[in-house]
Amino acid sequence: NAGVTQTPKFRVLKTGQSMTLLCAQDMNHEYMYWYRQDPGMGLRLIHYSVGEGTTAKGEVPDGYNVSRLKKQNFLLGLESAAPSQTSVYFCASSYVTSGQETQYFGPGTRLLVL
Amino acid sequence: AQSVTQPDIHITVSEGASLELRCNYSYGATPYLFWYVQSPGQGLQLLLKYFSGDTLVQGIKGFEAEFKRSQSSFNLRKPSVHWSDAAEYFCAVGSNYGGSQGNLIFGKGTKLSVKP
């Protein structure tokens, strides 16, 4: 049981390049999330998904797109990377039981946009 | 507006000393509260959570937290800190009403340093 995994661990992009970050979970969780973490800012929600084929915007969605074609995978795309997207990206997944939800996080992807 | 405040950006304690990290929240609905820990270069690990019931919750690694509704606080404590506790700690609040499942709101974190 690997939990939540993220690919890649580290990436350097040039401004204007595109890339996709992959999040995978093997816990059969319904809900998945993408956050970004910046110094002194805590974590901010980019997009989330409450089930296969559904996505929704979070607090800071601009410049990102997501897809949830399979329940276990949640992809985060940057179509045209900008230096402001330099950050550490965390994926999380969660289950709900008795109306209570707990999120479990992946190890993160460190992205540098030059 | 919903928010989480961690008043202390950085705290240094001596190994073996007690620890209390502060967390205050502003939330319109019944809050669900969490503490996560992040070691350098690592992801976030859940320390403990509060949903309902006993306001003093026990977590992993000897941590506990107390929910005080009247003070809108959820402070994290440990009676004796170990050097391996040096990390960044995040308080978060969530809710389970309407369609907002999972929208955790995080504080900005408190970095803990431990002196030998």
C-alpha cells in the first residue's frame, strides 16, 4: 500500500513550457486535491475532485487545469508555465466516513520555473 | 471569512522541554480540526484530528491537542520535546456541510527548532 504518490519529485521548466504532474493513490479514495505551498503562505487549494470525472476550482485555480479520468489518478497541468508557479505542489486524497473526512498527502513535487 | 491563524512563525525549545503551538480559527460552521507535521523536504503527515466528542485528542508521536470552542482555539502540546520533533507544523480547519467537503483551510505554519 503506497498511499499517495507524486510524479515527478522535481522539475525545472522554462517560462511558457507545459507539463503535467501526476498524483496516484491506491486507497480507493473518492476525493483528491491539489495544493501549492509557498513560503509563509501555508497550503492553498488549487483544484479538487469529489469523484471520477468531476473536478472543481479551489482558491488559486488560475493557470492550472486538472483531470480525473480514473479514480486513482489526479493530474495537474500547467499549459504555459510562469515564474509565479514556482512552488511545491502537494496532492492529497481522502475518504469520508460517518460524515468525517481525513486528507492524506503525497511527498510533493518541487517545481522551478525559470 | 474563514481563516486559521498560527501566531508563532518560529519557536525554539530545548530538548526535553514542554511545547505548545497555538492555533486559532474563524469558521462559521462546526469546525473539524487537524494538525499536520512536515519534516524538511517531506510531505505532510497527519498528527491528530478533532471531529466531535472529547475535546482533548491524542495523536501520534506523543502529541495532543485541546479544542476550546469558547476561545476558537486548537492548540497542540507535547510534554517533552525530542530533537526529531524539529519540523514545521500546520493547523487546518475543514467542514462537512454542503458541497465543501475537503476544502481544508491551512494556517501558515509554525517552524519548530529544538536545541540540544
